[in-house]
Amino acid sequence: MPPSCDNAAFTEARAGYEEKARHSFFRHPHFNHPEHVCGVVMKTWRARRTRSGWHGYFLLNIGNAAPVRIVVNLGEMQPHLHWPWVQPGDSVEVEGRYYFDSKRRQGIDWTHEGSSRRWPYTGFVIVNGQRFD
């Protein structure tokens, strides 16, 4: 995992994934990469239940690049917190897995402490200095 926020490296990697996807021989390319980004929350969405539990979603402005969608697994993070615990305008630091399924389906997830056979890294979200993992 990158040791500190590096929005420029993330932006470059994301552009590379989009380029690879455009020229891929595969019908549905999938890319996963550890990332560490910082920014300001632009928007939050309501929590939704998925196959892997309850998830919260927010859009993070990372500067000069397109915003990135952040996915938090509410069951894995401090479950006593009521979503949304981020608000537009909050300063946020995120470490997790950047996934790219397509230009319209991409973001950062695995933002919680814990790993699996398929993803060996742990992640976190820091909101205005308070850490959630």
C-alpha cells in the first residue's frame, strides 16, 4: 500500500487502466490496485445492502482529476456508527483497493481493516482527523 496520499499517482494509474480497457481484447477487463488518496467529500449516497453486507458510498474530489467513488463496508467498520458519517465538505484520507470494471464501474473499496485471499491489504478512512477502519 502506498505510505501516504498520492493523488497524482492514482490519477495516472486510473488513466492507464482506462486506456488498457479501451484496447483490451477482453470483453470485461478487471483491474485492482492498492491506492492511498486524499480529498474533500462532494456527495454521499444512502447505504445499500449488497451480497457482502451493508455499504455506504461517497464521492471524493481529489483535485484536478475526476472525482472517485469510495465504498465503505459498514459491517466491517465500526458498526455502531450511523451512516452517513461523512458529509460534503469533510476532509478525507482513504486507503483501499482501486477497482476498475469499466469506465462507469470504478472506485475505491476495501477501505476497512481486514484482508482476504483475494486482497491482502487492509484499508481505512480518516474523516477530519478521525480514523475509521
